[in-house]
Amino acid sequence: MTGLSSFDSRFIAFFDSGGVFWIALAIALGVGAMHAVAPGHGKSVTAYLVGTHGRYRDAVRLGVIVAIMHTFSVLVLALAWVGVSDLAGVGTESVTAWMQVVAAVVVIGVGVRLALRHLRARLRQRDHGHGHGHGHGHGHGHDEALTDPWSRKGLIALALSGGLLPSPSAFIVLVSGLLTGRALDAVVLVLAFGVGMAVTLTAVGVVTIHGHGLLTRRMKGRAAASVVAAWTPVAAGVAVSLAGCLYLAAAVIVLTA
């Protein structure tokens, strides 16, 4: 499995060497945090939070779901790798590439859905805006984004896809633990890895929401503020879709190599 950084490699080497467990635990938290902020489609959720006027509890929900899904995917893949002999012949790179394809398709779908939904809403407001007035049209669009049930479903879909692709270092540590009789230690480290991811992703989400709120308040009353607010969800949807396309392209390159 590729994608190991030098920090990941040190983490694996420390576990394999039988080093002090609490140090390995701290390293696992750090590696999970680094994995959360590394480039990848999971971080497209920040654009989604902005585009759907996400709340702080949405950021917490995001971090928790990504961490749980990531831990689950690592456990399932590692157990299958150890227990199903035929899987070893497939290669972890191919398995994770196909998982990445699935995750990328979900991300693209969510982004397209967000962009199209709000684009249609903007077009309807433009057609009827003269009769209802500018202020009413903008307020209706904002309330619609806040109450749209798809916003929550889309966030959950992105979080699940963000945790679908297992971290190479977490996977290797768990497989190593299963094969060397240190399964409990390995599972605890994978859980710590997930906690590091959850805390970091939640923090990124909270900062994103807070920063967007500050920017919105500072722009309040300016002529361009309503235009920016109206088109932000569309731009966010496009950004999410592009992130998914990049991840899909990377997976296809691996599968066709």
C-alpha cells in the first residue's frame, strides 16, 4: 500500500519494534491529525459546510462520522486481508483504488446535487424577484439552505466517503498486530488514529464555519454581499465536485497502471 509519509513509516517502525505503548498511542493521535489535514476529498466537506450554511454541530457530526467510518474500513479490510487468502493476491493498492473510486463518485454526486439545486433556486428567484422584492428573495434562499434536509444528508454522505479510504499506516499497523498476536494494541492504536482524525476535522470545520460567519457579518450591508451569499452554495458545489473528479482521476491512474 502506497501513500506513506516519513512520519507514517516511523509510526509503523515504532509499533513493530515493540516500543513503549503510550508513546505509540500519542504518535497514532498525531498521525490521525496529519491524515485529516492532508490533501484529499474528505477536506471538500469544508466547502460543503460553507455552501450549506453549516452549523457547529455539523462540524462535530462530520468529524465523528469520518473517524468511525475510517476505523470501520481499516478493521474490515485488515480482517479480510488476514482471513481471506485470495484477497492477498489482489493487492492492497488495487483494493484501495476501487474504494477510492466509490468514494470519489459519492463526492462528485453530492457536489453536483448541491450546485444544481441552488442554481435552480437562483434562477427561480431571478425570474420572480421583480414581483417579490430583492430582500424577500435573498431571505427565502438563505432559509431554504438552512432547512434543506439534503444539506444534512449530503454532509453525512461526504463524511462516510471521507472515511471510506483507510490510511495506509493504520492498515499496516493493524495487520501487523493481527499477525503478531498484538491485535488489541493495534486496535487501540487505530482507534486513537480515528480520534486524532475526528478532533482535527471537527476543528477545521469549526474554524471554517466561524471564519465564514465573520466574513458574512463584515460584508453585511454591502452591495456585493447578497450576490456572494446567493452564489456561494453553487461555487461550493462545483468545488466539491472538482475535488471528487481529482480523486477519481488519481484512482483510475492507479487501476490502469
